[in-house]
Amino acid sequence: MLDFSLSDEQRMIRDAVRAFIQKEIYPLEMQVLRNEREGRPALEPGQLRELQNKAKEQGFWGVTTPEEFGGADLGAVTNSLITMEVNRSFVPFSFGGWADNILFAANAQQRDEYLIPVINGERISSFAITEPGAGSDATQIRTRAVRDGDDWIINGEKTFITSGHEADFVMLFAVTDPEKGVNGGVTCFLVDRAMGYTSHLIQTMGAPGPAWPASLVFEDVRVPHANILGEEGKGFELAMSWIGDGRYVIPSGAIGASERLLEMAIEHSKNRISMGNPISEYQAIQWQIADSHVEIEQLKWLTLFAAWQVENGQDARHSAAIAKLSGAVTANKVVDRVLQIHGGMGYTKELPIERWYRELRLARIYEGTDEIQRRTIARNLLKGHAKLGEIGG
């Protein structure tokens, strides 16, 4: 028998997160919109940390962080549910006490210098693999690291690196053995800003903030051999594990945003009078609302299934690719319909719809474009890695 219900614990956590977001985050939305219209950061300095500390008092700290590092280690399904709730608001908020999953590959010394400070919010890290000539195809990275005694000399450029301009250090992926390439010739280095790389913000259509992407330039940057994360030559495996984790988290966020947007459309349609009637009475509006709800529910089960596979140690790559593709497409359909339902007001910066319109467009590009997800799904089917008619693995 299949049981699709949430456990009592999952339901309790979801409801508690929803209550926190509604009480602490929703009231900040108008402030965020006003700040961004005036060219100021969305949140005031220290405001995010204050919010994270409030959440910590309620037990929300290190949602996916192992218990040995003070986290809750709640698992992928619960993390997916929490991500849905957090993304019901566009305020740039996240619970504290976490670190990129690959940082847990750090050795004892690196944990003290990098991992623990990131968990504690004392340092900012950034994941740097994308290059000008190697976007979705990470196998084409050209940044080189050459051994020089106890150091490595790194040269190359990275681009569209999230938080790259704010980060205290980056997890940099460089080729250390060109003959092996991704099959044992790519290594991940922990590179401190003080070691000499430079960064430049990349202006995008998204809202400005610390997570804005940056280009990073490495010119003869000397990095100690001791700063290798994991094993020499095993960097590509680390990179794929980092990217794979995001492919169920991203659609989880898309669900939250889409649900909130649909709520706004339903409420607006009941109050907006056109030709003597609320527009909710017109079939053209009703069908947009119905289609959006159906697609969000489809996405929710695709995403939770991928998260369930992750949590149960199954190979979730195929399911996560389906969820990532569906999440990106669905969120963009929903926000477009919601903007249309709101008409001219939806196009203004007085409402957050146009902001979501710009932000959600990125979901179809980062951490694997729509085209890459389709390629992955089709390849898995054509090569027999995934089979039609099967459930689970």
C-alpha cells in the first residue's frame, strides 16, 4: 500500500515554518520592494542574521546539517517541505546553520578553518565551477592548477558564481591532470580571497543582493596543497554531488513561489470588477487558475518523490532532472498567468509579481538548463538507465 501522507513530525515542522514565515517574513515584503526601488539592499545590515537567530530560538537551525555539527539533519523530504514554505515569500531569507554539502568532505583542519565558520555564519563560501566557455557542460572547464612544491598555481576564470563577490573563500574546481580530465583530473581547492583572486559583479535582471553572480579571475594564485577539498583528482565527483542536491531543492522553491502567486491571483480575481462582475466569474480567468493549480500539484509530487529517493539512498538523478525541468517550466507559466490576471498592476514594481517574474526566469538556466535536463532525461531512457512504467528504484 502506498502512503502519501506526511508524518506527524513533518506536518508539525511544515506548519511551524509556515507560521514563522507569515509572522516574521511577510511583514518585511513592502520594505524589501521599497528598498529595491530605491536602489538599496533588500534587507538592512544585520537584519538577516537577526531573523535567523529568531528562527534558531524556535529550533530552525542547520536544517540539513548533521547533528554532530549542531544541526537538525531533518532529511531531504522535510528540507523540501521547508524550502517550499520559505519560498512563499520573495524576501531573501534562509535558515542559518548550514553549509554546502561538499564542505562536509573537509578534513579536521579544514573543518575548523572553513566548515564550522560557515555553519556559524562567520564566513561566506561560494561554489565556483562555471566558466565563460563551460556553462552547462562542466566537463569543458579550462581553469588549470599546476603543482609547485607544496603549493598549486591556479590560472583561469569563473563566471556567474553565486555570492562570488561577497564570499570569503571559494570552492574552486580546476584541472590538475589534463590527460584524465573529468575522469580523475579535476580537483577542488579551498581558495581564500586573501590568496589573490579578484571578483567583479555581473549585472542581471534579478534583484540586487549579496547572492548576485560574479566573475572571478585567477592569475598565478598560489594555493597550498593542504587546501585540496576531498582527494586530488576527485573534484568532479564532488561537483556533481553539489549540483545533484540542488535539483530537488530548486523545484521545491518553485512550488512555494507558485503557490503564493496563485493565492494572490485568486484573491485579486475575487475583488477586481470588470464589466460589472468579479473577473473570477469569467471562464478565461478560471481556466488559468485551474491549470496553475494542476501543474503545481503535479510538480509537488514529482519533487517530493525525488527528495524521497535522496533520503532513502536511491539514485535520484533521473527523478531530480524531471523535477528540476518541471519546476522551472511550471513556475514560469504560473507567474506569467498571475501577472496577466493582475493586468497593468502586475507589471508595476508596486507589487512583487514583476520581481518574481524576473527571479523565476533564472530557474530555467542555473544548475542545469531546461535543455540539459531534457538531454539527461532522454539519454537515460534511450540508454536504459531509466525505464518507463517503473516506480522507485
